[in-house]
Amino acid sequence: MQSQAPFVYIITYGCKVNYYESEAVASQLDAMGIANQMVSDGAISRLPQAAAFVVNSCAVTSMAEKKSRYGVSKIKKYHPQAVLVGMGCAFGRKTPEMVALEIADKLQMGQSLSAPVTVQHRREKAFIKIQDGCQNFCTYCIIPHIRNRMECRPVADVVAEIKAQPAHVTSVVLCGINLCYYPDFAALCRAVDACGITWEISSLEPPMMTPALLATLKECKNFVPNFHICLQSGCDSVLHDMNRHYTTAQYAQIVANVRANFPRAVIGTDLIVGFPTETEDAFQTTLDFLQDIKLDKIHVFPYSPRAGTPAATMKPVPNATVTARINKIHFTLF
């Protein structure tokens, strides 16, 4: 720990996009001459006093939102004099620039920026945000109601950020809220590959996994074939109720196409267990499907009702049943 505390601590919850936006805040603060440091919420009680905290929050599940609120309560307990600035989904959307300027104003120091600052990443593997917003409106998801402004960064902007990174950045991960909305993703992939740095893609939606995109990726010399292809359920009726726009047969074909093009690919997914219309038969169908396609990684989440979404009005599956199903998945597949 530094002998003298930085002016601002930044705590991040949630997805790769949030981590990118925290890096953007840090870069803005650096440009203003405001010292800052990324920390975890577990360190809050041990940190020296600082002028401010930025809490970059998540609301994708009730547990994620609870963690964000818990972090805020710890800051208020251990750092009652610090300015507390919230950003991210649980607090309503604020751009990194707005948050940085708000801190500077509250601390009465620093200067407003006349031009955008290139994000300088502190991790060896840098998360590069290329897109924001989602309008898919899956019935369980609150994010389109929060991040509903559609934005896609120009290819030249993404390439410029990658090329401007310090030497310690050895690879990058392209991320966004829903990469399906990027207008010419294949062109972006070719441009990123030409930067000469190893790179990956964060979370992919099945509809964008076309043979044409796979052909493009196969030509990319620096692409690392780690694929995270969102599934959410292995039962077609549940996928329909979730407003997911693919079938299990289409998903299985995508997995087969990936393996045909990239024999050493690592393929992972997200799985929601206990969606309101997931019956015992539907759950068993999901389990059978996962056993058939044999993915390398599965992130299993219990369904989390989000107020304001259609699924939140449906009759829930009992918690004990959800827990039993999750345990069965881990016992069967891992």
C-alpha cells in the first residue's frame, strides 16, 4: 500500500464493459492531475483516507446490485468524509467523462478537458469497449432499460486506442453490451488483427456467429479462439419465453462450426437456471443438451427477477428447486 493515499479510489462491479469504463474514469482523472487507484471492495476497511470514491455498479442480477450497495455502505462506514460518486447500471447510466468532471468539481481541483482522453489501460489484458446499448429486451433482463442508447465506436477509433497502449498491455479483449449491433464486425476484426497484438472477443450472441464471421476470424493471425457464446437455456420453449432469437439446433450447429474451424477452440457460455417457465422437463432437456454439446466452460446463474421486466411478473420457481437444479448441473457436468 502507498504511504500516501491517492485522491480517488475506484471500485468496479460487473462486466468487462464496466471495467473498461472504470479505466476510462482513471484516464480522465490522470489527465486532470487527480491521483487515483483501482481497488476491490474487500480493501475498503484497510484503505487510507481519500478525497473520493467512485463506485462503478452492476444491476444485471439482484446479487450484483446488492454487492454494489454493500460497497457503498462500507465506504460510508469507513470513509465518512469522502465524496462518493456512483456510476454504472445500479445508479443509472453516467458516462466516464461526466463522472470524472463531477469528481473534479466536488474536489475543486483539476481542469475540464477540451478533448477526449485516450484510455490508458493498467492491465496486461485490456478490455476495449467497442459498443454500448441493447434493444433485444430479453424478458429477464433489465439492461436494455438502463443502457438503451445505442453506440458503436468507429473502427479507426478502436484501432487508435489499441495502438496507443503502453508496453505492458500484451493483449486486448473486444467487449460491448451486445456486439450483435456492431455494423461491420468482420471489418473491425480484420483491423484489430492488423494491429499485431493478440486479441479476443468477450461475449458473443448466437445470431452473429455466421459462417462468414468464422471465415474472417480464421484468417486473423493474432486472434485467440476463446469463444463465449451466450446460451441461457438448452430448451427451445424456455428460449422462446426468454425472447432469445435462436433454437438449440442452431446453437449446436454454431458450436460444430466453431470446432470445425478452430479445433483447439475453448467454448464457454452463460446459463440461467430457474427461469419462471423452466419446468422439470425443460430443465432436463437443458441438461441433456449440455451433455451432448460438451462445452468447455459454463457460467451458471440462478434466475434473478428484475423489477420492470416481463419475467418478473411470472410465477417464480421455488428457491430450493433452483438450488437443486444448479447442484445437479455441477454434479453432472463438472
